[in-house]
Amino acid sequence: MNSEDWLNEMIWCGFSDYMTRRAIIWRFTKYGLVPLLKSHGYTLEVDMKEMSSGIATILFHNWGHTLLTPVAVSRQDDYSVEHKQHYNHVIDSARWEEFWKGWSFWEDVSPASDRGFYRRLDIQEYCWSQLDLNNSPQTRVVEGIIEGVDESYGAHAGREEYDEY
């Protein structure tokens, strides 16, 4: 099956009987992912169409294992490990699990599907790669934390490791 046929396939969705996979991906992106990211202080670097297209690409190419890197997606290479760790802290596994509960009716990401778990992981990683960190409020939080750590370290620089007072 080619990607166009796959996207136009009618599949069950919990809110309208059957609709095309393309329509479900659009709804998922518009009413699920984007609000989730925005509610946690992140903005996207891409528009809704590009985000939906990326999700479709990930879903189409995932055949039961995590892709994480094989799909050609831009990465957030300009940002530190601390930014990624903060993202994983702000939208942690419990928040993702709560989010996925609302979409478990959709067989492509359902935990009952043999591909569902890995597709969820790929989508979560894809979200990170599409963030506009320059304009996301959470970036300021991380920078504040890093600056605070640097200042704290500087205040202690030159002191003996052991200070009895």
C-alpha cells in the first residue's frame, strides 16, 4: 500500500465512527499534540500542515520498532542536554500517558496495537524535534536554571573543598 492509499484508508475513530487516517492525524495534531505542547510552555517551529505531515510519515514508516532517528526530521542540535532533559521533565511519562488515554481508540497509536507503543515514542520524540525553542517560554526557564547554577558555582570558586565554618 502506498502512502496516499494508507492516508485515505477509512479507519475507526471514537468520535465519528469512521474517517480517513489523514483526517484523524489532522485532528490529533490540531486538538491533541499542539494544545499539549502549548499548555506546557512550548511553541512549534512548523505549521499545522507540516506537523501533521511529519506525524503521518512517522506512522507510515513505523513497522513495529521505534524509528527515533531513521526518519529524516530536523533535530534540536543547537540546544543543550539540559533543554532536552527539561522537556522530558515538563512533559514526563505520566503526562504523556494521560494524553495518550484520550487517543487510545485510534488503532495506529493504541496500546493494543503491536506498533502502538513504538509509534507513541516516535511521536513524542518528533514533537521535541519540531519545537521552536528560541520562542518557547520553557527555554527561558532552562536558561534561568543554567545561569543560576553557573552563578552558584562561581560564588564557590576558589574556596577550599573542605571549609569547617
